Amino acid sequence: MYICPMHNKELLKGTLKTIILQLLTEKGRMYGYEITQTVKSMTEGQIQLTEGALYPTLHKLEAEGLVVTQKEQIGKRVRKYYTLTPSGNKAAVNKVAEFEEFVRLIGLLLHPKKSLQ
Amino acid sequence: MYICPMHNKELLKGTLKTIILQLLTEKGRMYGYEITQTVKSMTEGQIQLTEGALYPTLHKLEAEGLVVTQKEQIGKRVRKYYTLTPSGNKAAVNKVAEFEEFVRLIGLLLHPKKSLQ
DNA sequence: CAAATATACATTGGAGTCTTATGTATATGC
DNA sequence: GCATATACATAAGACTCCAATGTATATTTG
């Protein structure tokens, strides 16, 4: 996914939708390129989304009815803004909760000594 | 991976090697079936490894020189025990550290409000 | 002002990981 | 005797993401 300095890229699989939905929850409205730049700056340059991962995922989210798009003319270029739908909002909350639960479960396996972390 | 009640199975991708290496670090010596049962009990039944994921991964770890095997006759059945090699030990430490870093980075994206969690 | 870089969208082929299904065989509990 | 548990293994396919490529405009820099 993400060109990134992290060695284990597979770890990041499955988090892309969660990341996008959560960012949209916070920012309200974003376009694709903006998402890549925001993720890069928020992660100290460690996670850099690739277009080959990002755009197909955005299109999937749209097809699933979790986001809607508005095109906006900027000079001669067109930007495509994405906004969460109500079901997209719910999905964002669920996905983040699922991620937290995932981290907790893996923590049980990786840090059994630390009583309850 | 892993048949499991978690809804977002993709989240777990990329963690299997890390889990196996870490378990071997703790337990010293394990066989495949034992790994599936240990993971199940340690995660409250939430993560259940499938053979289709586990065995190919164990074979890969062996091919990479991170584990070695000893077969043991138990009655008429044969158990295949896996033990970490020195490079397997290093790999375990690295993988767990990578996972921690991954969680930290995703945390930057998902919990921007919590100062430094 | 030309070239490089940044902005901005998008698609395609392929790699890698896991799931589902299947196969084989022994052991145990009811 | 039959179901379930133990114990290994492989194969076909789904799914996600990466790398490469393509198009086009805008800005920076030498």
C-alpha cells in the first residue's frame, strides 16, 4: 500500500479504509491528493499513500455509499472532494473501534508479561 | 487470515509471522496445532488461526532459516516442533518493534486529539 | 524561459497474504 | 460406532495493495 520507510508493509494492509474514513470525520471534506499529503505530514513522513491504493479505495467507498463526491473547478483543474454520508460516519466509528480491538488482541499475544498493558 | 469473530479480518494481515515468532520466543518450542490453540486461548477465542495460513507460514519461516524443526513421535502420530534460530530470535525482536511502530503511526492518524495518547 | 517538481486525477498487471475447501490419519469421549 | 479433537498438509481463489504508467495543469528554480 503506501510507499513507506516501514519495513513490514503488510502490517498496514486493511487500515487504508479506516484511515480515510477517520480523516474525513475530522476534516469534513477532503480530496485525494490532500489525503496523501495529510497522512504524510501526520506520520512524520513514515506513511505515504500511493495512488494505486488510494484512488481505487476511494472509488470503492463511494460505491459502498460511505462517501459522496463533489467536483470543484480550480483554475483549469478539477478537484474531487469526498464527504462522509451518514452510513460513512457510522462506518468510521466502527472501523476505528475495530482497529482498537485488533490492537488490544494482538497486544495479548505480543505482551503477555505486561499485566494489562 | 485466521477464522475469527472480528469483522475486519484484513486488519490482521501481516501479523502472522510476528505472532508466531513472538510465541516461540516465549514458549521456546511449539508445534503447529499447539500454536493455534495457544493463540485462541490467549485472545479470548477471538483469533483462530487456520491451517491454510499457519502451515505455509511455518514452512516459509523454516525456508528463511528463522526456525528449525524436530519431529517427535507421539504414539503413532508425528509432531513437528518448531524452535527459533539465532536469526529467528533477532527477527522476533524486530517484528515486534515494527508492529509497535506501526501502531504508533496509525495512532497519530486515528487519535490526533489525544496529545501523545 | 526551459526544465524540474508539485498538484491532481486515474488505470492496469502483478505480488503477496490469507480463506475456503479438501485430504490423510490417529486418538478420545460418549 | 460416531462425533469430535488432535495433527499434519496442499491447492484454488479472493482480496488488497504496490509499482508502473498515463494524462494534464501549476509552480518553482536555475
